[in-house]
Amino acid sequence: MDKEVALRDANQQFARYVRAVEDGESFVITRRGKPVARLVPVEAGRRILTTEQQVIRQQVLDRMREGWDLGGEKFDRDELHERRALHD
């Protein structure tokens, strides 16, 4: 669970909060009591997606698996690369 910290405190003691994040803690930074940012650990070599980005990513992957109807025959990503390889 995220701990709340005022922006002023986060600003004045930033190094302390970064060390805490390195130890696995996470913080919601507030301005006048309203959340404005989140300070969280980053997994090495892996980007953390927002919920909205995850939904959009899944929609794109699903659409790629279905293929696209261009008014002719349908093809998917693998077939596109196979056809391209034949013409190269």
C-alpha cells in the first residue's frame, strides 16, 4: 500500500524517499491533500504500464491475432512477414 507524503516533505527529503523506494516502498505525493504523483520502484529492464496502457496493449495484440480485412483476403502478422520474405 502506498504511503502518502506531502510534496514539500518529498522535495525536502527526496534522497530519503528514493532510498525507501529502493527498499520496495512506494509513495503517493500530494499537494494540498490531493494526489499528484506516485514514487514507485522500477523493475529492472521492464517498463511498468498503466492500467489503461495494459488494456490498449491487449486490444492491439488481440487485433493482430485476428488479422485485418482489407477488402480482399485476410492475413495476419506472420503471413505478412512470410510474403515479404518471398518478395525480398
